Amino acid sequence: MLINRSLTEPFKNLELLAKKVVEGFITGLHKSPFHGFSVEFAEHRLYNTGESTRHMDWKLYARSEKLFIKRYEEETNLRCQIVIDTSSSMLFPKGEQNNKLTFSVYAAAALCELLKHQRDSFGLTLFEKEISKHLPAKGSPLHQKLILNTLEETLNQLPESKTTSAANALNQIAEIIHQRSLVIIFSDMFEGNANNEELFSALQHLRYRKHEVILFHVVNKSMEIDFEFENKPYHFIDLESGDEVKLNPSQIKEHYKRSVSEFTEQLKIRCGNYHIDFVEADIDKGFDTILYTYLVKRSKML
């Protein structure tokens, strides 16, 4: 697949950027990475010797000692809700064009173009402490244009202090999406109140409502995870609270890395327990590379 690395640089026309990237995706993908999600159980039928056991109903076999296959009915459309964390922490690294919010918006635009190509319905939700914008999934060209315009506005918004409550926002999202959907989240998952259990519970809430969930954990790995700073004094500023501290990174590096590693590992484990796809999204690798790698992997698993 051919992707121009310059596409990750500042780009004025988001729709054109998305189209260029998705052209490369379509060349490399042999089938839809989302095919097979939007299906509902219809009925059982007897198993025929030699066929795949992928949809075997083992619970029914335990009760009846007979082999039955689950049959499914395809729905007409996939419904996808793209969710983006627009809190101030997503503006890291501050002053850089390639920050976490830019990564997320570019990736979301590419997904919208891919879903449009597949004639699926999609919507957009933005959140900070709570939902700030919600456009439910629709398939009309006018609605799709509105979503791209909203993404462009998000890129061009003036920076301001916005704290995060991903737990609160995700619980809201679980309640307002009434039809079973594919929910794709772009967030660093850094909570202002540091209550991880509430955050994990909110992710579980989405699954309880029978949504399929994909979480792109958007971070700057070198600085936010590995804490790779030179051995000299720095002036650190919390982008959400405005709190400031002056210190040498070597003083806290080991403790910081251990704490972040523990949280990330917990997040991965919970996502695994809830059958949520967890995608490590290092912004330095480029949104196109991260997205394409995941889509290829997903399409092979379906």
C-alpha cells in the first residue's frame, strides 16, 4: 500500500486528505474490516459434517447433545459512532502541529471516508467533561459533509482549558446511542479525577448496551509513556488544570514510568475482559500507519 508520509503534515482540506489516505487503504484491504459486525442472530440449524465450527452453539450442545449452528441475518447498514476526546490534554505536545487531537481528527476523517465508501452510516461525538457535540449516525451525503466540517472546526478551534471526564462522557454516550453500533473512541484516557474504576465501568457500560467498541489509546509514547527528556531542569505545565512544576525529569522518571505503565496495563486487561479492541496509537508513527495496520489485522480476523 502506498501512503505519502507528507500527509501527516498540516493539511488544509480534510476531506481531500481523507480520500487520498483511503485510496491507499482500499488498495491494500481485500475486504471490509467491519464486515461481519452488523449481524443479528436469526435461528439454529443442524450442523453438517465437515463444515466450520466457528458458529457452533456449544451451550445448546451441552443441553441437547446435538450439534447446531447459529444462523445470522445481515442488517442493511453498519452504524458507527466515532468518539473523540477534545479535552486540553489532547493538545499535547502543546504548540506542535502533530498533537494527539490532530492525530485523532485525521484518523476519524479517514474512517469516515472509508465508511462512506462502504455506504455505511456514521456519526460523531466530541467530549471533554461531558459530551460537547453529538451527531448521530446517518448515511446521507449532507450529514456526512456536516461531520467533516465539524472535524475541521475542531482542528481550528482556539486552545482553552478543558478538563476531562471520560467516564462521565462515555456513560452518556452509552445511554444516547439507542441502536446497536460500532463505537470507535480516540482518547488518551487520562482522567482528571484519576478514578480508574469509574473509567473502566464506563467502558463496560458501552459493552453492556451491546455496542462493539474499539479504543485507540492516543499518546505521545516517547514523552508521555517513556518520559524521554534530557537530563536538565524543565518547567512542566498541566494543560487541563494549569498547575506548574519545575524539576529535573530524572528525579521522578522511574516512579512516573511505573505509574503510567500500571495504568496502561490495567486498561489493556479491562479492555480484554470486556472484549474491547485496544489499539496502541503512538502519534509519532502517523495516523495512517496506525489505522491501516489495525484495519488489516481486523480484516484478517473476520
